[in-house]
Amino acid sequence: MGDNITLSAAVRQNLLTLQSTADMMSGVQNKLATGLKVNSALDNPNSFFTASGLNSRASDLGNLLEDMGQSLQTIKAADEGLQTITNLVETAKAKANQALQTQSQYERAQFAKQYNDLLEQIEDVAKDSSYKGKNLLAGEGNDLTTIFNEDATSKLKIEAVDYTDTTLSTGLNLTDLIEGQGSATSFQIAGGTDSHTLDDGAGTTLNSSSLLTAGDDFVLGDVIELRDAGATPAAQVTLTVSSTTTVQDLIDKIEEAPGVRAEFDEGTGELSIISNTDATLNVVTGGTASAALATVNATAFTSLSASLADAGSFKVGDTLTLTDGNNFELGSLEIEESTTVDDLVSFIDDFNGVSASFNTGTGKLAIESETDLALTSDNADFNAVDFAADPDGVTIGALQDSGFATDNDINRVVDRLNNALGNLRSQASEFGTNLSTVEIRQDYTKSMINTLQEGAGKLTLADTNEEGANLLALQTRQQLASTSLSFASQADQTVLSLF
């Protein structure tokens, strides 16, 4: 007898139905679990491979989408740097315009320094505008290429500009300004005084309108000479006494000598001669010189409290004016009887960019200035030396003027700044266009990825509503098949009971 079990046809048919239903239920459950109606090439080769191709392209585009996002950030970083640089250039232009509003060389030099500081900040901002090592404002080696499709046939190349060096002609073309280099000078403050009383020899003093011949010192034809005190004295000024020559004529003649001043006291008849240089007042009668009427021994001032009126370069009422190379007046000082050397030092020292000091050993007043400078007086005798006039006063020529020293200098800088602003705005527009292009392509790529994934889904995604209904139907079929199998088994048992 064999080992096989023989089933009735009814039982076998019901078993086959249950097996088939179980297989179908397993497939439906797998679709519901994975959400896919095509899980492998066995399910549907055509749909599976087509969907795989679509999903692969969507994945590749997804990777490119990430690169586009990084490109956007790189462009945004450069654009933000560009806007900051534009603001700094506009500020530099404002500094130049401020410099135009003043004629002070010192103030203009300060604006030049501030201008240079702004250029340095521009370079720093350009260097700091990188994103992940890529800087579109740093020139060579920083070009940015953004790829838009899988085979790199669609791409955008953005060329970097170099603003890390403002002097580059291909960039901003803005050079640092000369901030200026000052210089120094000094001048001697010296003087001496001697006097002689003019009278008639009988006790009656002369006044300024008196004839010189009325005094006992002069006769017609005398030659009055103001001589220097050198080894071979030379007459600096001469006056021949005539019948109409007055004391005032003598005073006026003496004051013609540079660095010499004459003062006359109407009450006492005293004629005082104040001179920067040693001098004598002599009378030549009949070709023979008499003894000097007055001898001035000039010495360097050695005290800050010395009165300026005791020097031949100053007199009460003089106005000293301090101006720079643009004829900008820093200030003025009026000489009074009480004005001292210290007052003059303080006056000069009060102004920005200028300093003064007095050497009590040499009697020289030293002046240092950051700009061109001139100390002048309305007194022609100011700073006369050795009976030589100095029409320019005390002057300092700066070793180097600032880049904003003149209006023309400033206007040239403003023109360059305007060109730089034009270039910056053009570059900002270009970056803006590039930014928009990448954003548009990014949105397009997102849509394309969605389309590809949606197409793949239509080929492989399961309809969960349909599959749920299928599962319910299969469960019902399984229950019915189980019942039918039970009925078939009961029938077989009934036949067996006959035995």
C-alpha cells in the first residue's frame, strides 16, 4: 500500500482555491505595505525600468538642486558685500564733498585720512564676502559655475571681480590719497633800542613838526645816515638836511630801513630807534662823520615774557595773520603793548596741525605744521633780517600736500568715485540677473523633479483604495473557500459512515 493520501475532487478544488486566494492576499498586502504596485521587474518589467529611469533622473536633478542652492548663497554673499562696498564708496564721496566745503588744508588732510580708512574697509569687506571658500569679489580663481542639467550642457558661469585691491584698474580704480607730510621753520625774535633827545641846546625840545635845523645837532647840508654795525659800516638810509627838513621827515626816513622802527616822544623830544640788527645813527658834516647820535645793540630775546614791541619786527597795532596754503585764515593776533613772546607762541599753538615753541637760548621761535603755512604781518618790517625785508613773512612749505589739498585734487577724486559707483551698480545688476536666473532654474528643477517622481509613481504606485477593496474581497473569498472546504470534508465523512 502506498504512502499517498487521496483527496476527493471537491476537497482538492477547495484547497487549490484557498491557496490561490492566499497568494493573491499576500500580493495585495505587499502592495498596501509598500505602497507600490510594482516592486520589482517581476511585477511589471516595462513599468519597473521606466520608473527606475525617471527616479534616477529625479535623483540626479535633486543633487544639482542642492548645488544650485549653494550657488545662490554664494551669489547672495557677494551681493551683500557689493551693497556694503557701494555704501562705503558713497561715504567716501561724502568725505570728498565735505572736503570741498572747507578751504582749510588741515581739515582736508583729515578727510583724506578718513577717505583712506574707507578704502581699507572696502578691501576688507571684499575679502570677507566668501561662502564656503568661494568669493565672487576676490577675482581670479573664484569664478562660479552652476550646472542645471544632468549632462552639464546647461549651465551658468559667473565671473568674479576683484575688489580686494581698490587700486586695480579693472576694479574700482581708487587709490589711497597722500595724507600729507608737514615741515618746520623758525625765525629770530631780536631787538635793541637806543634814543637821542632832539633839542635846541638851550633846553627847548623839538617836536615832530620842528625843522631839524632848529636843533643843535644838525645844520644845512648835513647828511644823516642809519648805518649797520659791520666791520665796514654801510649806510642803509640817508637824509640830507635842507631848510624844510622836519623831525617827522627824519622819523620817516629811519623807518624806511627794513627791521627798524623810530618812535618820537612829543613831550620830551626823545627819538627812539628800535632795530632787529645792530645799527648807528650818524651825522656827516662837511664830509666828516660826527659821533653817533644813537647806537642800537640788538640781542636775541631770551624770555617768554619779553614784549614783542621791543623788537624791530613788531609795533603796537600790528596784525599778525596765520594762513595755510589755500589762503585759509586760521586766525589773527593784534600786537598790543602787553603782547609777549609767550602770547605769540600760544596764538600759533592754538590751531590744529600747528605747534610752536620758543628757545630762550637762541631767541628763535620754531613752528611745525602739517600743511603749508604762512605767518604774515601788515608791518613791512616783520621778520626783516640784516636790513633785508621779508615780504612773504614766515612760511612753511609742507614736504607733501594731502590728496585733498586743492579743489582740483578733490574734484578728480570725486570723478573717480562716480566711475566706481557706476561700475558697482552695473556689477550689482549683473549679480542680480545671475541670482534671478539661478532662482528661476531652481524652481524649474523642483517642478521637473516633481514631474518625474509623479510620472514614476503613476507607473509603480498602488491605488490603496482599490487594493484595500481587493483585500476585503479576498478575505471574503477565503472565508467562503474555508466554508466550502468544510462542507466537502463533511460530505466525505458521511460516505464513510455508511461503512
